[in-house]
Amino acid sequence: MRLSTAIRAAAILLAALTTTAQAAGFRLAVPPFLPQDEMKTQYARMADYLSESIGQPVDLVTYRNYLAYSADARRGGAFDLVFDSAPIIDYLVQRQGFTILAKVQGVISQSLVTRGDSTLLDPQDLVGRPVATLPAPNLSGLTLFQLFPNPMRQPSFKYADNARDAVEMLIQGKVEAALIPTPIAIGYPDLNVVTTTPQVPHLALSAGPGVPPALRERLRNAVLGASSSPKGRLMLDTLRTSAFEPTGNENYKGYADLLKGSYGY
């Protein structure tokens, strides 16, 4: 009898702890693509939409710089949901058991840009010159190393906290060029595009192993069906996309290889 009572008590305690954990909500991490104030405005709508869709709190977690974000991403357990580019998404799948739920429609590339009055027309013209980008594991920083794989023939890398800061460094004459996501570059028509990199799968939403399977499905259905509700369309407009589309872990397999050589990876 005592053993049976102990088992029932343990079961009740486990159920209580599970309920408390779920009531505490899930943490949605988004790396600092943009300045933090802009990030909070843009991605708060995503967190609110997801929260309403599953009936549980989804708390947005933002970072001032990639060093802080990268440390949490490597350590694991710091967040339940991650919205990021292909290399980190694949890393989380391979190393931490995350599951990709859906991706932003289409693909994404990076653009190497200069000021409108610049005479630099080829990436190799930038060897030894200051170029702004975001540090790895951001896709821009990883791509810059791909453009200049020879350590003896590289620009002088100047790291910014986010893509807008990189553009400001360029406009203010602190650097000769900047490598930023092409969607950001499009917003600055006065800049010259020196080159655009090959496209990779767009940003994806992934869920950690602590998110129950039933909730993962609800989250997946919510983002895939976002265009059918006013709040969903508002979220999509804020993210500057028309829709999310189905995808899976296999579609991002191999992109974590881009992280090789980066600190901590």
C-alpha cells in the first residue's frame, strides 16, 4: 500500500510540474537581425500570434548582439522555439534535437554593397579594406568568409551588432562595404550591389524537444495557415512575407557545416 501511495504521489507531482512548466510559457528566440527596438516591435506580433494559436504564453527573447545569442544557442536549453537562418537551424536539429516546423516562403541571399559614389566594383577590390558585417553564426558573417576563403587575401572585417548598424557604418564612411541580407539591402536603393551570394532556404521556425508533439503540430498549423486570419496576416506583413511554407529537417541538412571554424562550433 505504501508503494502504491508513493507512486500515485509521484505521478501527481509530475503532472503538477508539467502543468506549471507549460503555464510558464515557451521562449521564442530571434537573433539580432535588426536593432533591438525594431526586433521587439517586429517579432512581438509573431510571439503574440503563436501564443493565441496554442493558448499558452509565448515570450519573445531578443538579444543586443550575436555574441550573447550565440552563447545561448550553443549551450542549449535557453529557449523552446527559434526563428533563425539555415546554419543555426540545422545545428539545433543535429545537436539539440529541434524539429523544423515551417519556413518563410522562398529563399534568401546576402548582398555585398558599397556607397553610391564608390568605384569598387569587384569583391577582390576589397582585400585589405574595411568591410562591415555581422559576426558568425549570423549568415552574413559566415558568407563573408566564403567570399574570401584565403586568409591572406581578406578584407579587414568590422563587426556590427545588426544589419542596420552595418549599413550605418558604410554610410558614415567607417567601412568601404557591407555584407547584409538582400532584403535589407533592397531598402537602401542608393547603395551599389557589388555581388549577391547563392540563395539558401529562408528563415525557419523550429521547436525544441521540450515542446510536446501536439503543440508542435498546432504551432506548425498556425504559421502555415496564418494568411487565413487577420492577426496571422498582420504577423506576415510585419515579417515582410506573404506566407510560411511546409518544410522539414531534411531540407536544412548540411547547412550547419557553414559553422565549422566559427568559435564554439
